[in-house]
Amino acid sequence: MGWTLGRYFFFRYVSITVWFFLGLLALVFLIDFTELSGRTTGLPGFTYGTAFAISALRMPMIMLQTVPFVGLFSAMATLVSLNRKYELVIARSAGVSAWQFLLPCCIGALMVGMLSVGVLNPVAAHAFSWSERMENQLRAGKSNTVSADSTPWIRQKTASGDTIIGARAILNQGLEMADTVFFVLDQQGNIVERKDAARAFLRDGYWELQDVKVFKNGTIRSEATDRVDTNLKPEFVQERLARPETIPFYDLPGKIEVARSFGLKANAFAMQFDSLVALPFLLVAMTLIAATVSMRFARMGQSATMILGGVLAGFLLYVVSVLVKAFGVAGFVPTAVAAWVPVVVAMFFGVTFLLYKEDG
């Protein structure tokens, strides 16, 4: 196949992918903005401009989750459109095999995946952290809608005793918390003091508390600032509290290495890193799955059953990937295996089906 025809197929796939991405972005933004506005309309300081900004900052993170589906639907739309205009028929009659005109689409899927990992992921991580801070400030003391049983808790041990720390909002990748409570224990394990703080920041060797209420010996006093000694390292707190999705791709290897140097497994971070590395090849697998149901001649009709089967196969692949990812985070299987096995199996399925269908 010549460069001109290959370039045409490539740009056809890329343009359809961009339009799918923009259309889905607009739809998701409208839904998120409407839902956020409904939840925060009654809060003091609410403006539609603030809600618009928070939703806009969330979009990169949400769109990153939809990239596999964009890859599936754009590949199906590309091949179906080429069939409807008999372009694939003409290419086949000129001696171009299915593998040749699928190659530009696979290259396009690989490039979209690499851009998603290398560009969209870091932007999404920083933008989502920013949106969490804005929403926390808007809620002013009602940081999250998390239930009491899902509130994150950690326990630190120091020379003076143990401290149990809880928070209703985790910000800045776990290094900042909102609506926090510190239960200070003595050597016998009895609670001797409680400190409620609007904000808590992890510093070098201590927690810095702001807008604090101290409960001790039956009395309550308010302090503008306070501090609680700690020997916790940022990497430990991040591994325990931060969501892996909020850490940029380029920072994950360093976080994993440091966390493991403290004896932590860091499975969640490792799973996120391996999943991002496998994402471009997951899009290639989605393209092959789309090809198995989208390359029939137009005169034969595009079977709705076949198209639905391709959509279901793509969703099944995504569900299996998420399920195996949960096993990797839990430590039941190595994270690299959990990230790559669904991708490899899907690729072999697509290649085998196409070999049987195209080459006999």
C-alpha cells in the first residue's frame, strides 16, 4: 500500500477520533456541570462560574477514563464509513490486504494512547487536584459527601504516644487534608486529647493544623494554628491516602521506588503505572476488535448484530481489565500481569479472528 493511501486512512481515523472525543467531552461536561450545580447551589459563595471551572478541571480526568471506548467507537465508525463509500472494496480490488489498511488505524490508536498517557494524564492529575481544592473551599467545612465508614484513617506512632488521624477530604495527593480530627493517645492507649482542624498540612516532622478546636480535660479552646509531631514520610501518607489517578504518570516510578524503600508494597501506584503503560496497546486491541465486526462489504449490509457484538466485546474487555486491575491492587497477581494479560488476550483474539476471516 502506498504512502498516500496509508496517510488517507490514518488521517481519516484521527479525524473521527477527534470528533468522537470532542462530542463525548461536551456531553460529559454538561452532565457533570448539571449534577455539580444541583449539589452545590445552596452553598454560600456558590456561583455558576465556580461550578463551570470545577467541572472544566474535572474533564481531563473523566475523559482519560473514556479513552478506550473512544478508541473502540472511532475505529468502528472509521471502518464502517470506509465500507459505506466502497473505499475498502476498491482497496481490496487493488490488492491491498486487510492488514495493510488496518495498520494506519492501529498506528493512530497507538499514538492516541501515547498522547493520553504522556500529555492528558499529567494535565488530568494536576487539574483534578485543583478542582478538589476549589470544591473543598466552596463547601467550607463540608468537604466531601463521603460516609463515615469510608472516611480515611491512619495511625502514627511517636515517642510521646500514638495519634489516630482522620479526614473528610484528601487534597494535594494526601499531603493536605480538610476537616481533620486528631485523637492523641497516651502510652496506655487512652484518648487524652482531641484536635479538630479545618486544614492539616504534612510538614517535615510535624502536622501543621489551621483553625483548630482542642478538646482536653473537659474543656474546649480554639487556636488559629497548632502542630502535632509526626515521623510519617510524605511517601507513606501518599501511598495510604492518595488516589493513584491523582499522581502524574512521570512521578509514579519515583513514588513507587520510595514507597517500597519504606517497606510498602505500593501495589496501587504500580498498578496505575502498568495500566498507563499498557493503555496505547489496549487501544490497538480495541481497534482489532472493531475490525472483526466492521469490515463487511457495504452491499452485504452492516449487521446490527455484529456491530452490537463488537460493542459488547469492547465493554467486556474493559470490564475484565478493571476486574483484573482490582486483583493487581490487592496483590493477588503481579501488577504487570494484571495490566497486560487482558490486552494480550484481546490482541490474540482479534488477530486470530481476522486471520481466519481474511486469510482462511
